[in-house]
Amino acid sequence: MARGVDFEALFVQTEYSIGKFLVQMVRDRQLAEDLLQDVFHDAFRGRKQLASVENPTAWLFGIARNHALKTLRRQRRLRRALEVLARRRSPDQGELERDIVVIRDLLERHLDADDRALVLLRYLHGFEAVELAAMTGRSPAAVRQRLSRARHALAVASEIDR
Amino acid sequence: MNASRESELVRSILAPLDRVEPVQRKSVRRRRVTSMLTLVVLLLAATAVSVAIGASWSPLSGIGAADHPARATDKMSPAVAAQLQSDEAPSGTHADSIGKRLIDRARLLGALPSGRQVYAVPSADGKLCIVVALLAESCSDALTRARPITFAIAQIGPGVPPAVWGATTDDVVSVSFSIGAESVTVPVRDNFFAWEGLPAQFQSRISPVTVTFADGSTEIAQ
């Protein structure tokens, strides 16, 4: 058993933001829920690493990122078909939901899954390049370069879409 | 456009995504703090296994001592019923992962050494809640052979003895753990175990729990 209080405290502190990140990445809420279970299950199994980890939150997010990317690679085609179908069935989507669909489309058209995860983790979840480097196994300089390219791609795309 | 402006633009593009509702873990409400006491209750759960739900299945299935028609002793006091109702999250919200407590189907399991009664209460969403009267509640998936016990710990504070308790499947005969330097084996009676330590142990660390089955086999509950 992990040292319950510390491990449990980490889960309690991060469940909300990781649950959000997974929904931002994979769209399908049921899938995101399954991924969240998998993330915490893997984290529990790998809990001994926590003793040597500088940033436990970034460590958990790294696990979440890996699960999301693996799933997205597997399900790319099926997901597109389901989303088109869902949009057709939901003419009464709220405004927020419509905005979210548009933004996700923009992200998916112009960024690969890896860069989408980087952008979300940097600009919505506040991780710095050093932390993202630890998550992804890249150097901080490589992360900054990828972020710069992704940022520019989105900026250009958003201008075109106006 | 410089990097700073691009960053601003990206943040504004992504802003609606920051308002998505997060998903939650499906199964367990792992901690409950009562409004009356400062209480830390840790629910230790084994890895859940999917259970095929048949027409006669309920969250109390596998707990033989709870599988009987209601008796007078199973009836909760209004105060305990009110305790459970106050625990329930608003129905339909994403926080409502446990469901309505089916109070009329509660079954008395036993009592803590301090005398507080402990009930097994199924929820409308198929969860198993172990309720200590006017103290605490912990809910999880129903018990299975792969997940044979619930295990809750109360370490309230200085001067108050720590307590552990839980429900088990029919084939569990004892649970063992260490608290600080002391090794403890608690026998299971009627699918229920409860133990109380010494006040001095209120901060002692509790080890992983070993479950012993009727056939002599053991396993460490995760």
C-alpha cells in the first residue's frame, strides 16, 4: 500500500485538473473517464517512483498525457466518425459546447496529438518548459521550439478562420 | 506577431476549453470528513473487477450476514438516516458518483469497540457504503473475490484511539496489519471486523492489509 495520506492527497489535489485535461484531449467523456481510472491505476502501481520525483503533479500529468496520446493514436478514425455523427444529432448544443467543438477542430486540423498535449499543458495547465521536458523526455529547448511552432500555427490558423 | 502576442492569442483561443467539466474517478469516494468531527477516514480498496449484474444481484451480495430480510435491528435511527442524506451529492451532478443511499435496505453488520453501530447500505448506483453511525461513511464498488474487503481507518486526533473496520466477503476469516510496531490480526465475524487501538497510536502508520481466507490462503489487499 502506498503511504496512504501523501499518495491520497496527491490524487485529491490533481484529480480535478487531470480529469479536465483528459476531456480536453480526447473529447469522449466516457473514454476520458476510463482513461482517468487507468491513469490513477498506473500511478498507484508506480507510486514508489514518487520518492525520487521532483514534481509529483507533473509526473501524474505525464502519465495522463501518455495515456491520452496512446488512445488518440488508436482511435483517430473512429473518433472522427463519431464526432460528426454526434454533431448531427445535437443541433441544440449550448454555445460553450459549440465553441469547444470549433476549438478542438482547429487544434486537430493544425496540430498533431503530441503538440496538442503540449499546448494544453502549457497554456491551460501552466506547466513550464522544464516540466514539460521531464514529461516528454525531450530537452527544454526542444519543447520550447515545438511550442513556438504550435503557437505560430494556431495564430496563423485563427487569422485565416476569421 | 511576436511570441508574447502569440501566447496571448493562443490562451484566448483555448479559453473555452478551460471551462470543460472534468471527469471523475468512477468508483470510490475515498475520503469523507464530517462536519462534526475532525476525522481522517481512509478507504483501502482492492483493484475492482467488473461484476455481471444479474436480476438478483445487489451491492450486498457476497456478504452473507447481510443477505436476509430486514430485521428490527437493521432499522437506522432518524439521525443516522439524516447523516446519509447529508452525504448525498445533488442528483445528476458530476459529483454524484455513488447514488441515493437505499436506507430501507441497510443491514446492521456489527459495532465498533466504542459501541457505534456499523451498517452496510447499498446505493441506487450499485455501490456498497459502510456506515458508522453518526461518525463516517465510506463507499466503494461491491465486494468480489478479487476485492474481498473494505477497510476504513479513523485517526481522529490526540487522545482518541485509532479504529479500523470493514466488511468482507464470506470466505474471509481475518485481516492483519501492523500499526507502528504492533502486529494486529482481527478476526472476521459475520462478514465484519473492527479493531480499536490505543490513544498513543493515533498517528501511527498502518501497513498494507493481509487478508486470510477460509482455505488458508492469504493476499495483500491493494
